[in-house]
Amino acid sequence: IIFSHSFVLLSEWIKEGERVRTQRANLITERGGVMPLSGDGGPSLGDGAMTAEEILKVCKKHDRDGMYRTPELNDKLYLHYKGFTRIGGLEQYTEVKVLWLEGNAFSKIEGLENQLQLRTLYLQENCLQAIENLSHLKLLDTLNLADNFISRVQGLSELPALRSLQLKNNKLRTLEDIEHLVECPSINVLDLSRNQLEDPGVVDLLARMPNLTILHLEGNPVTRAIPHYRKTLVYRLPKLRHLDDRPVFDEERRMTDAWGRGGHEAEKAERELIAREKEEKRLENMRLFDEIVEQARRHKAEMEAQGVTPQHTAYYLANNGPEADARQRAAEQG
């Protein structure tokens, strides 16, 4: 009952978030890219202008968080959840490496012409419909575009340093919508969860991404259309180390590779081989321990035969003898 109630609440929360984002996007479209002001018949998000003056106000407010009033000194900017509707005012912020712009109402990626040092760009939770105007950001490593309205992956092939791409909860539906990903070989972290991908051909497409190590695909109908979903993806993506909600450990990799080569019988044989290897390792560890104990006994016997009292180590003395007994009695009495 508790689980069902939590699931209903989560579903309602997702629907409400979708409704609000859709409303914001419609309002922006209806008003030519301008978010309505308070009293204009829609939600109030401030005046929506992201200007140099507004950015300076934010810098003054966050001066203790490493933001400076001199634009060129800033290597990060916190401009998230400000109600901005258009990216602008960044001309003098040429040294910014991390830029937080999520939770606004941007409908277009623009205004980043001078941010050539940018490594990380957060644009999730906006109203973006296209990936554009990023090709000059040659150092960009991480791009978060989750929770938008993007219907096609594009404009990323000229980003040689791009490693992490977040596209969760967008409007991606077909293979054509995501085929541009094969032109981005540097990507090793990809989040496509909670889209509407249905074609099992997505496996072949992802297999053409040579450096993919972390993949999130949950929440798409295709996960139910691919036979042996997890095994198939782990086998087809040899560098994959994390799929959806859990890592791909070495044992799973070995058994999955065996399954891919020879089916369930090969997987069973590999599982039995792994079990034998574990048992052999356990027995070897026990043999080495017994060997160490026997060496210690022989050493002690040799020293006693020579009339020498074996010297205890500092660790032994600290945990045995009168002082240790006194500490134990004190602890029991306390």
C-alpha cells in the first residue's frame, strides 16, 4: 500500500512538472519568446531579462561563493532558477568554465559566443526544443539538457571534448532522432532515460559509440522490446561499466560475454567456472594463512631452543598484557 501510494505521488509529480514546462513553452511561443510578467495572464517569472546588470547582481549576492564583480575573474556562474527567458549579458564573462542555467525558461541556446573556456553547461529544466549554437565550445566536457522538449540530437559532432551528455525526459522517439550520436565518439556517459524510444535498432546504434561506459535507457518503451535487455546491451557494448540503475561488475561481464557467444549453456558453464575460481582462491588464501602460522611456530620453536624469549610486536603489546587488561576493566566498570 505504501509503495502504491508513493508510486502514485511520483507519477503525479512527473505529470505536474510536464504540465508546467509545457505551459511555459506555450506562453513563450505565444508571446514571441517573452515570458509574461506578473498580472499578464500567466505565471510570473520576473522580467525574464538576462542582462549584464542582472548577472552582476547575482555575482554581488554570491561573492562569498567564489563569484566576483569583475566579469573576467569568474570561472563559474550560478544563474539557475532566475526566471530568465533568453540567454544574454555574458559578453565579458570570457573565463567561465562552469555555467548553471537550469530551471529558467529558455527556448533557445544562444548568447554563449564568448564562453570559449566553458567545460560544463547545465541547461536542464528549460523549454529548449533544439540543440544549437554550441559548435564553438571546443572544450565542453559535460552538457546537461535533461527535462526539455528536444526532439532531435544534433549540433554536437564538432565538440571533440564532449564526454557526458544528459538528455533525460525529452521528446526523442525514433532512431533518426538520435542517429547523430554516432558522430560523437568522445561521449562515454549518455542519459537517454524517460524518452519515447521504441525501436530495438537503438542497440545497433549505441554499439557504434566506441567509448560508451555509462548508459541510462530506462523509462523508454524500447527496454521492453529488446529480448534479454540487460544482457544484450552489456554484450553489445564491451566498454559498458554501468547500465541504468546498477554497475556492470566483472562477473556479470564474463557471464554475459559467454551468453553472447554461446547462449545459456555457455553462460552456465562460465558461472560454474567463476564458482570454481572463487573456491580455488579461497583454498589458496587458507593455505597461505596456514603457511604463515606454521612459519611463526617454527620461528618460535627455534628461538626457544636457543634460549631466546620471542619479542612481541608493538601491536601485540598494545592489545595484550597488563595495560590492555586495565583498559578492559575500566571499560567494563564504566
